[in-house]
Amino acid sequence: MNKSKGRLSAILQNGLLVIYAIFALFPLVWMVILTFKADSQMFTTTFIFTPTLDNYNEVLFKSDYVKYFIDSIIVAGGAVIVSILAGVPAAYALARYDFKKKEDIAFQILSFKFAPEILVVLPLFMIYQKLGIYDTYFGLIWVYQLISMPLLIWVVRGYFEDISVEIEHAAQVDGYSWWQIFFKMLLPLIKPGLVAAALLAFIFAWNSFTFPLMLSGTSVQPITVAATKYLASDSVHYGQMAVAATVSALPAVIFALCIQKHLVRGLSFGAVKG
Amino acid sequence: MAGLTIKNLYKRYENSGKKKKNQKPNDYAVNNLSLECQQGEFIALLGPSGCGKTTTLRMTAGLEDITKGEVYIGENLVNNVHPKDRHIGLAFEDYAMYPPLNVYDNIAFNLKAKGVTKEEIDKRVREIAPLLQVEELLDKMPVKLSGGQKQRVNIARAIIRRPELLLMDEPLSHLDGKMRQAMRTEIKRLINEIKCTTVYVTHDQLEAMSLADKIAIIDFGVLQQFGTPAEVYDDPVNEFVASFIGEPPMNILETTIKSEEENFFFTFEGSDLKIQVPQRYSKVVKDGFRCKVGVRPMDVLIGNADSKGTPEKVATFENLGDERRIGIHVGDILLMLITEEETRYKAGDIIKLEVRGEKTHLFDLVTGERIRE
Amino acid sequence: MARIQLEKVTKKFGNVTALNGIDLDVKDKEFFILFGPAGAGKTTMLNNIAGIQIPEEGVVKIGGEVVNQIDPAHRNTAMVFENYALYPHMNVYDNIASPLRSPLYKKDEETIKKAVDRVAKMMKIDYLLERLPSQLSNGQKQRVALGRALVREPNVFLMDEPLAHLDAKLRNAMRTELKEIQANFETTSIYVTHDFMEAMSLGDRIAIVDHGEIVQIGTGDAIYYMPCNEFVAQLMGDPEINLIPGTLKKKENDYFFTLDEGVAEYQLPAEEELFKKLEDSESEKVDLGLRPQHVKYSFEPMEGFLKCTVYSYESIGNKSVIIAQYKNLQIRMIAPNGVTLKLDQDIYVNFLLEHSLFFHAETKEYISRYNEAGILALEKEQEE
């Protein structure tokens, strides 16, 4: 009796999962299909149409799309690199050392992520204008730290805390200098967390809309902002919009697929104390 | 208070996901286990991890289904009786105290649930608390208790119900050395006072030897021996029991019997050690007979100057104050000898070995069964 | 050349003084034990010698040179940590080889292979070289940690409770194994433990540490037979020594020890040196120390035996301990495994007084014992 009960619930579970999967993936599939549809056939509800590469042509080769794409890479990638260079040592300090108001500082860093971007973006706009870093790569990379650094520090700190300090002592006694210990011993052990946090930070930075909208103008245009261009004044070129959206999603999707195995492990491992 | 009878108990797990670490490919976690615990007796289920002792206890409690066989508490067959109706007290390894209740309420919880009057509850809690030294803890919350304190409260909670049968599963496992020893003594005195039939699961043979009236030694789900501490120590039925009980463990070596003149001698590969075979085995052995011989470290003796024992080289000498331990290489194995003699030796010294004949055991080479005279 | 000296070393952590003016002198090639209960400061001492911590006051010398300012890497010590501290991302071979690959002690790969193989064979882990630490049992991890220390030729081996996390069976076996390979060390070793069996078995000399201070230093026998106070006496030996409070009375040339006025009075066997020391100490209230193996029992009443009740009976491996209760006093004695007795039954206890030690009841300090001269002679013999 137990066996058939198990079977029925398994079928039910799988069925529900399939339904949910369709629900979640359908919009994305639809969007990809749109990229191949000519404007004239845009509103057909059946899936019968003649696929065309015109939209891709328009977007990728005839507009400035590539420039926008590169802008996004520079700003998001740059932000993550800065976050890693500054964040990893910060995480180490929080994990290993004891100083006054340590937990307050840690919480403050995390709290940067709590504030909705729209709340802070207006004052930032004025500050940026005054400092002269409005519409610069530097300016965007810097403000993106609000998005990428807290997560990175939080995850990597957990990883450092999980590494017994005795391992560093053992390496010291073995004859290694602090730098060698950091690169040979510590870095390999925090790699999963670092990679997972960096990837998530990259995705958040890549997707950021409010900051580039308000804090950059014409010289630096990440594709999140640039995609609005395709909402042309006369008519909406849905096909081209779809291409812009699809291609912009690609980097994150590819990265995530590459390291999906490490993603869950990386994010949760540091948190669970054995 | 009731006795416990287990008849031909089997347990097989349906899903393969539940295989324990040490389990052989054979399916049964508990394999044809039968034993009888008299009213008021304290028995221990002893064995390595994964041997099926906890499973047996859980089947007795009703927390696991019984695949085959019968469990009787007192006169009643309880196979299909719900745990709460079996009149048992449980003190398990994981304390599972109710976090929002203080110690007093935790202990009293069960009685409250059964509708016992407030006065009666108070009387019983105040009666039990000093036995387990938890009187000062009665108004504390579980989160503030140390491991040892939690364990005592755990036991108080189990016995306050005056159960017919008390079941304990490694209740002292989270305590360290001295605390553990102290708690062991307290448990023994307590059980002696309340005279409750108790079944105690442990993997620590010292615990079993100290606490139990009788010990059931289990390996891979099969009962090896069920006897008093004296019986399992002095009269083990097979090699497993012989080497499991006793610390340091019994020396067990493969040997070939050789006859010389009119006597038989144990000889060992890789060594020129010869030990005379005790008279009582003379009918069982013959020249060329291969078996295993077991002798406890305390029963290996240092012979004096005119002893007929073989001279052997000391490999390790440890002076431990109360006693001295000497290790001698016999082939690949280190034979251990414990003595209270004062002479200090060094590695490389030569001593003559003798054994107490009446404390030597023979085991079958293949099955490990004890060969009796 | 690796004599290790600590001179007036004090180490504080905030308000807590972990080490209080420690003086220690470990001879070259000596196997020295730091023994004491948890929290005594033993690991702190080791960390200060290794350079992982630096003392607030005092001087650490290795081979005669002051090393306070020298970082751990340059002190040329090898350490076995209590929790093994194996590098989780390297396999056993690389873990053991790691000291020989550091910039300071670098050797070529061929030399490394020879050294690692030698050590792996000695620790019996040659079949585990490809495994990761997460795939090893505690016992195996401990051997790898030891191997990583032994692969070098340092000034000193520092070992912090290496056998602590093993179960009793494995601990006994590993201790005996360590004893066997000890002869191959040829290097000063400082070994921390809270297990007196390890201390006595492995140590040339033992330092008893308590609350950041050194209480007594001596060979195992010296400390076991002549502990400087009751605390030390209780640390050495399992089961613990019996400390029986009572009063000494001198009648002419004889001494009597009274346990319970009017009920239990014993004449002490005569020994001139002991009696002289007892007289010099001018103490009336003493604690008589008697190890459990020097207490005999009978279940039948016998002349001169004290009537007690059985408080507990527990196995300790190859023998058992009976605790007998007389009023408020608990007396421990040795019995074989498997004796039939009931709790609270009568038991008659006899003290073999010719093995007693004597302590001041107030200061808890050691006064003297029987056969002190014999013990001192034994010790002299051992030093040669």
C-alpha cells in the first residue's frame, strides 16, 4: 500500500512542477520567439510564422548596440572586480580580527543593500554633478559598490570564518609568509563562495537600471538603459526590443549555467556551521 | 514494573536509503534477536555503531515498525500498541526538551498531559529532583543548561512517569570523561533505588560493564552473547565478544599447535615465541592444529629467572604509575602485557613470557567460535 | 642545538592572565610533557614557543637565542595541532610535503618524495597518500598531522594534544605506537596532554601546569610517588588517589593516625625517616594519601578492617573500581571485573599503610611518604 501511495504522490509532484516550469519559462520562450518575428507578424497568436533574422541585423549591426553592451561589461565587470579587491580583505578582517564596533560596521555594510536605489539616487545625482563624475565609468563603478560589495563581503566572511585559524598557524609554522598563505591556502578554500557571490553581484550590477538612468547620460550607457531606446516614438519595434533584451540576458545566463553546480553550494556552504 | 521479552525479532528497512554505514549487504538490520529481561533488571545493548541496537530499542518503544517477531512488555504483546500506551519512559541521546518550558514544566509535562493533580505532580518532581541533582535547575530554561544538566533533566523526565520499562539510548554520549563517570555512578544508584526495569543502549563497553546486570552484545544485527559482565569478560562465546570487551583488548593471535615431547605448544608465525598449551585443552588439540588463541594483557606474566617461558625482546615499555605495560612483537602483532611489578624495562631488554593457563581461550580460525575443552 | 627556555613568560588576553611568570628549561633532545587540566595554559605555552603568540613579558629562547621578535616561519619549529589543521584542499601527500615546499625550507621534489615516503611508512599511512582530509577518519588525520611535523628536521617538535579526539581504544593503541617511534625522533619535543597515561608513558620529564603556573616538574615516577601537593597527587593515576583526612597522634615513639575518633585508629608502621619528617612538620591534621591498589577489601568482617558500604562498582577496562562509603568519606579500591555485589551492601576495608603519603590538611602540601629514600634512589638510577 505504501508503494502505490508513493507513486501517486510522485506523479502529482512532478505534474505540478511541470506546470510551474511552463508558467515560469513561457515568457522567456515567447521573448526568444519574438526575436525571430517580423513586425508585421508580431501579433499572430499561433506559432506559425516565417522566422527572420532582420531584427538581429537591425539591432546588432545597424545600431550602437555593441557599444552599449561593452559599456555594461565595463561597468558591471569593473564593479565586481573592485568589490573583490576591496571586499575580500574586508571580509578577512571581519572574520579574523576583533575591533570596536565590529558587528556594527558589518551590519552597516550589509544595510547598503537594504536601501531602495530610487531613494538615494537623487542626492547622489547632485553629489555626482558637483564632483564631476556624472556620466563616467568611474562614477558608475563606484556607485555599483552599493550593490555588489555587501553581498560579497557577507558570503566571503562566512567562508573565512569556516576556515579554522589553525590552518594559517600551521602554514606559518611550515614556513610560509602571509601573502603565500593567502594565495596558496585561503584563496582556494574561499573560491566557491567567492565565485558564487561574484556572479550574483555581477548579475545585480548588470541589471541595475536606476543608477545608470540617473547617474549617467550619453557617454556611458549600459544596455539596461539603452534598451529603452527601442521604445521608439512612432511605434514599438517589439522584435528589436526582444533582441536587445535576449542578448543582454545572455552573459548572466551563460555564467550561471557554467557554474550552476557551485552556485547553491557556494552560497549556502559558508552559512552552515558544521 | 514489568519485564521485557523479545522473541525472534527481525528488522528490514524498505528503502535502500536507510542503509547504515557498517551494514553488510545482508538486508536485516536486526536478525533473529531473542532475549529476556527480568522485572527490575538493568540490561545493556552493546555493540559497534550500526549494529542494530538502537533499532531494537526503537522497536521496543514503538518508534519503528517490527518486520517480524514479537515484543512483550510484561505479559502483553505490544507489537501493535502505540508508544504512548506502552507505559515506557524514554531518555534518548538527543535531548529534545521543550524550549519554551522551564525545567520543572519539562519534567512535569507528561504528568500534566495525563491529568495528574498539581499537588501530585509537585510531590513527584520534588522527589525526583534531588536524585538527579537538578533541584537548583527547576526554574531554569533549557537554553541555559549545560550538556550534563540537560542529560540529567532528560532522565528525570523519563522516570517521573514511573514507567514499567525505562529505555535509554546513549544518554551520556555528549559528556566528557570525568563528568561521564560521575553521571554513570549516579544513574546506577538511581536505578538501584527506583528499581525500574531498564534497557540501556551504548557502544561503550565500560559503560555496559559498569551499569548492567546483563549485557547483550550485538554485531550486524545478530545477538552474539547475552550474559552478566563476569560471563562476557571471562567466558566469551566467540572472538568478537572476546575482543570487544576489555580495554586494552584481549590479545588474539593466530597460532599453530606443535607437539614437543609430551606437551603441546602454541607457536606463532614470524616469532620464536612458544607458550605451553594448558592441560585442559589436551583433548581438543593435536599437532599441526591451527586456531586462534586469546589471552588478556593482565593474564600474560613476566616469568622469573628459572621460568620455562621463551625469552622475548621488549618492544615498548610504558610506565603508567599504577601499572606497567609491555609490548612484544609477535609476527605483525604487538602482544600487550600489563603488570604491577615495579621493575622498569627498556626497549630491547629480554624477558620471559608466561600465561595464566586457566585464562587462555581458543577460537576457531574461520568462524571465531570459542573452542571449549 | 635546541634547548628551549622560557624565562618569566607572562601572557595576557585582555583581563585574563593565561601564563603567569613561567620558567621552563627543556634540554636538547628531551621529550618534555606539559600536563594539566583544560584551560591551564598549556596550548598558550606552545603557541608562544612556536611564535604564533608573543608574550607580554618574559623571554623565549630557542637554542640559546632570544626569539621573541622572530616570526613563526623563521623559528624552525614543527607543530601538531589539536584539531590537526590539515589543508583541506590538498591530498595527504601534499599536506605532508607542504613544509618542504615553503620558500624557507624548500627542497627539490626528489628529496621531498623520499622524506614523505619515509614518514608515511613510519605512520602507516602509505596507502592513503592520494586521499583528501575529508576522506580520512580521525585516527588517520592524526597520523597525517604527525607526519607533516616529522617530515622536517626542526629545532623542536610541538605537539598539542594529538590524541585528544580519538576514542579510548584508538588512543591506547596510538600511544603505544608513538612510544615505539619516539626513539627515532632525535629532536627536542614538547607534548601537551591532559591524559596522565600519555604523560607518564611518553615523557622524560613532566611539568604540571595549572592556571597559568607551573606546579611541579619531574620525571613521571617522581611526580607519581612524590607529588608536591594534593592537586598533583589527584591528577596522576586512575582511579584517583584516596585522600583520607584525619589526625596524627604521637605516643612515645609511635605514631597513630585517627580517621574517626574512637572508631578507626591505626598505628603507623615504623619508619625512622618518615617519623622524623612528620615531627618536623608539626602538623596534627593531615590527609593520608593511599592509592586504590593499596586498599584491600573483604565482604566478611575481619579484624582491623573498617566497616563501610558499597557506594558504586564500575569497570575501567581490565579491572574494576569499588567505591566504599564511610560516613562522608569515599574510598576507592581495585577489584576484578565481574564481582557479584549489591549497592549499599557491607564491605570491610583494610589500608596497606606502608604505602601511604602524607599531606598537610590545611595547605594541602606534601609532607613525606614511606620509602622516600627508595624512590629517590630509583630516580637517580633512572637519570643515568
